[in-house]
Amino acid sequence: MLSSFIIAIREGLEAALIVGILVAYIVKSGKSHLLRFIWIGVGAAVATSLGLGAVLSFTSAELTPRGEGIFAGTTSALAVAVVTWMVFWMKRTARFLRHELAGKVDQALLGGPLALAGAAFLAVVREGLETSLFVYANFKSVAHPLNSAFGLIAGFGIAIALGYLIYKSSINLDLSKFFTYTGIALIIVAAGVLSYGVHEFQDLGLLPGADLFAWDVTSVIGKDSVLGAILTGTIGFDTTTSWLQLGIYAAYLVAVLVPYLSKGRQKRLINA
């Protein structure tokens, strides 16, 4: 539940802030009558993202057990790669995001309302597609998908509320710290998803060492227990973890967290 909550609140707030920047710029430009085209673009982006989630779920359900394992492992690796890239992308470009979006809106206004809707769509769909892919991979790695669904809904609800309050200047949230800390949490979740992908490939015999366990604590912590669910949902803990899983998990954390934390703090996305 916690892992899906982290994904939703982080990615949801990014998307909400992007929408807020677009809306604020249109309003300040005195073109409020064009706001509906912003919302058309946003709605299309949300529908596209939900469509990707549906395609992933349908495809997985239609595959053979071996095919499903390959699909789950591959999407896990892909989701981790995309999320890792997006975390660094946001850290690098956050300070310029407002000006970048304003420039795109200015260009779109010259092309007419449909171009404006397209600009809004492209600004939001990147976040949506990334979130759909990562949420799917995360749901496959947890023991209780229903609890994860509740965490996802709660995270998106809070993210939307925070985005609205920031837009209305009702709260002054330190976005630099927020995105830095949630970025760290997201990287830890990604490490767990990557470990799950390794486990899937090991079960299929595509990677070695499936029976070489670093630990096997299923007699103490059941996979379906509350403690097991909490550990899985927070740090990607697996009660039966192979040495290869542990090695890749640790290597990913070191390889990603060290440069992420050494490049300074993120700048604010918007001026509160």
C-alpha cells in the first residue's frame, strides 16, 4: 500500500503542478476562454494513461504462465529504467519547467485551440504513461494488490488536493525538499520492483541462482502476513531473496542514490 501511495503522490503532484502552471499562465495571459482546451488535453492524457494500464493488464491476463512471467519481468525492468530517468530529468529541469511550459503554450496559441490542447496533452501524458507502467510493475510485485489500489487512490487524492492548494497559494510547500525526499523513496521502491523482475527471470530459468538464497525467512515472516506486506511495500523486501536479487538491489541503490544525492537540491517547480 505504501509503495503505491508514494508513486501516486509523487507522480500525481508532478502532473498537478504542470496542469497548475498551464492554467495559471493562460489565466494571467487574459485568455481564460481557452482553458477548456487545456482540460481537453489533460483529459486525453489521463485517458491515454488509463488505456496503457488496461492494455498491460489485459496482455498479462491473456499470456501463458511462462509468457506472463517474461512479460512481468520485462515490464518491471522497463518501468525501473523509465522511473530512474524521470527522477533525474525532474531534478535537472525543475528550475526551468515553468519557462519551458510557458514557451510551449505561447507557440501553441499561435497554432490555435487544438494546438493548445495538444501542448497540454504532451505535457501531462509523459507523467501519466510513466505512472501507469510503474504502477503496473509495482502491483505485480506486492502481495496484496487491493491494498495497493487503496494506497494509489489515496495518493492521487492527496496529490490533486496539494496541487490545487498550491495553485491557490493556500499552502507554502517546500517543493525542493518534497521532490528530493519522495525521489529517494521512489528509487527505493524501484529497487524492489527490479528485484521482483530478477526473481521472475530466475523462476523461468533465464537467470541463474534461483535456489541460492541470501535469506529465507518464510517460516518467520509469511509472504501474506501484515509485516511481510509492509516490508514488501516499503523497501521491496522478499522473504526468499536470492544472492543475485540482493546484489542487483544493492547495486541499483548505490548506482542511483549516490549521483542523485550528490547533484544538489531540486529547485522549486513553482513559486509558492
